[in-house]
Amino acid sequence: MEKLIDSTNGEYSRVFDYHLELIRSKPGSTVAVTLDPDEHENNVFERMYVCLDG
């Protein structure tokens, strides 16, 4: 179990890079990233909303 958990560390560390790339490559799109409000010490990814412009 420890090996499985260690393999997911940093899995979401690039979520803001994905956000910026979506905005850059598809102008007019809406992208929102939400972090877990209960985690004050670390930025913990909670959800991501994407609506691509037509």
C-alpha cells in the first residue's frame, strides 16, 4: 500500500500547468482549479472544471 501511495505523490502537481496550457491553446475557454480548503499547510487538488470554447 505504501508503494502505491508513494507512486501518486506529485500526481496533481502540474494541474496549474494544464490550466495555463488550456487557456493558451484554446482562448475563450473557461478553466477553474479548486484546492481543498481544509488543507492549509499544503495545496491539495480538489477539482478542475473545463469548458472549451467552440
